[in-house]
Amino acid sequence: MKLKFIITAVAGMAILLPAGAKTIAPPRPVVAPVSEEATLDDVWTAYDAFNNVYLDKKKYIYKNTDHDRAARGRDRGAAAIWCQPMYVDMALNAVELAKKTGDTEREKEYSDLLKKLIDGNIDHYLNFDFDNCDQNRGWFIYDDIQWWTITLARAYLATGDERLRSLAERSFARVWYGSPIVGDTGSYADPEKGLGGGMFWQWQPIDGPRRNRPGDGKMSCINFPTVVAAMLLHEAAPAERQPDPEPTIWSNSYGDFVRPAYETKDRYLEMAKEIYDWSVANLADKEDPGKIYDNRHGDNVGGHPLIYNQGTYIGASALLYLKTGDERYLKNAMDGANYSINTMSAEHGMLPWAHNHRNPYDQGSLEQGIYPAIWIEYMKLLTDNCGQEQYKQFILRNINEGWKNRDRTRNICDGESWKQTTDDRVIGSYAASSVPAMMLATGLFEY
């Protein structure tokens, strides 16, 4: 199966309308009718409501919470830099779903929105100069950049816009090899340099980094996304491409460095397999299949499992399975899904939200609200492309319960979607994205 088809499927799946149904949805209600099971009309209502509450329509980036009037910058009303690409993913999914359902009006509307979101983010985040570590609107941690690599690669595969592929490859190279301007030594922990393999999470200090050391943090949130990014770029790269003949070369007190602007198709696949094998060996629990730890520091693995790490583990495994046919990848993906559902979601029968239950509205916990939106992107690979439909019922339960418990005035739902959402508390764009993101990615599984 071609990965291009798979990535398009991740960006939004088609649904088949019942016989005789109109392909153009009726006018959108201000307040959606009460419904125990969400419908296609509810998908559009939920997505439009999310944009009405959280999108800064002057800048076309998203706000942090429903209490912010504008997205001015980091800690000044703008959603986190690493979460903005997930909102672009939602637009990609909306375009694809509208296209599959024959809704030409919405296809045009959301295609225009998609372009505005990409351009708005590029403008706000310093023209995507990944070598600029400005702490307000720039790039200062590896996984922030790599999340954008994934979305830019998806956007290229969906639109064919060469600018997006170029940006995706530049961001991937920046993460892997480091920066001649910032002076970091790159996320890749080269075993041949005694760094132990895998990907480092950060460089420190931000504006004058030290050399990475073997015991520095290697988090799941950079390792598994690197596998996903490499697999998408493997699909995007031309088959006949040769290695970059004019890579960037620099030297500093830490050594000599070479950074190609892009890799060959085969090289991206090699990189994906290498980082995947290291990650499974070093971040997955060997006694509890499917459980992914948050981080490793030297010989010490730790940090409780988080839904977004489960998601990228599932996605990395599924993409490699679909490319190679190796059953071990499929088993790993299913183990990751089973652990997510049977263990992590056991308390409410729904995906968990913030780790800090005593203060779920602090900034760190607010951002955790986006985890289900990440998880669903990769579960769709498992349910639709890998044929594992047994997970659909759980996903639909999350959608239907969240939609039922929404704030019916604004049609948004908080992260604790098993409870009624009220309008008397701060609701982050992160948690509010989960229900519409799941709706858009699945198309409610109606084919």
C-alpha cells in the first residue's frame, strides 16, 4: 500500500453518506441540537466552533485559552509553538473530509483556511528560520521543531506545494544535525561518537549550548516523532534524488559538522528504522507490552506513560509495518493501542487528560489537553490502514461522550470530557481540540 494514500488517510478519512442524503450540509446552527451520537453535521459545527473561539483571525494562529483575546506571543495569548501544527492537521483533515463527502463549499473554505494557517504560522514564527532560537517566537527545543516537520510533510503530501516539502526537510535536518548559528551539536545521539543512540530532547543553555552528553535526556516526544517525520519524508522524497552536493559545513569548539539540506529516499527510511529500534529498546517497557515511558537519562528510564507518546509509538510502528510488512511492527502498534485503552483510559473508559489533577489548568497541564488530538492521528492508521477495526468503538465513545458533555452555548468541550463542560472556567485550545480533532480524523467512521 502506498504511503501517500496512507498519509492522506491520516489527514482525513472519507465517509459514505446514506442513500439519498445531500452532499452539502444544511446551514450551521448557532447551538447544535442535543444528540447522543455525533453526526456529520456535528463535525462541522464542532470545528467551526473551535475556530470561532480560539482562532486569532488577524494573525491566523491559535490562542492559548478561551479567555485570550489575541495570540500575541509565547505566554502572551498564543498557543504553544509545538501545538500549532496539530491545529493545522485539523484543517488538513477538514479539507480531506469535505472532499470525500462531496462538500465543495466546505472544501474551498477549509482549503483557504489551511493556507492562511500555514502562512500565519510562518509569519509569526520568524519565517520558519529554524536556526533562530528567540524564546518568544523562535525555536529552542528539538521536539518543537520536529512536530512541525511532521505537519509540513503531511501538508506537502496533501497539496504538492514544494515550499512545504523544503521547509519540512530543512526542519528535520536542523533537528538531526544541529545549527551553525545556535551552536548545538544536534539531536542525533550518534553511537559512533559515544552518545548511545536515539535523539536528545533539548540543547542547553538555549542561547549558548553545551555539547550533548550521553546521559542527557532522550524523551519519547522527540524519538518517536522523528521516526514518523522520517517516514513521511521518505514518502515525499523523489526516488531518483542524490545526496545533497552542497551541505552546510561548520566547525566550533565541539568539532566539525556537516548538515545536508535533505536526505535521499532510502536514507530517510534508514534513519526511521535506526531511531525506532533504539526507542523500542530504550523507552518501551519490556515487561508490560505497549507501555511507553516518557524519557531516558543514561541508564535510567522513567516518567509515566502519556497518551501522545503512545500515539507516536503507534504511528511509527504502523508506518513501518505498512512499508515493510514486518509483523513485529504491527504487534507493537496494537500493544500500544491496547495499553492506551485498557490501562491508561480505565478510570473513565475515555482518554485521560492532565497529569496534574490538583491543578489541571496550569500551563503545563493545559498543553496536555492536546494529547488525544495527536493520538487519533496515528490510531487512524491502525484502524483503517492496518485493518484493526476493534478500536473504533472506543474512539466513538470518546467522541460521543465529549460532544454530549460540551458547553452547548459555544459548542466546545473541556479535556475532562466525561464531565459536563461549564462556562465558568478557563478552557485551553489544547483540550478543546480533542473532540473536533477526533471527529475530523475519523469522519465518525461512517463509510
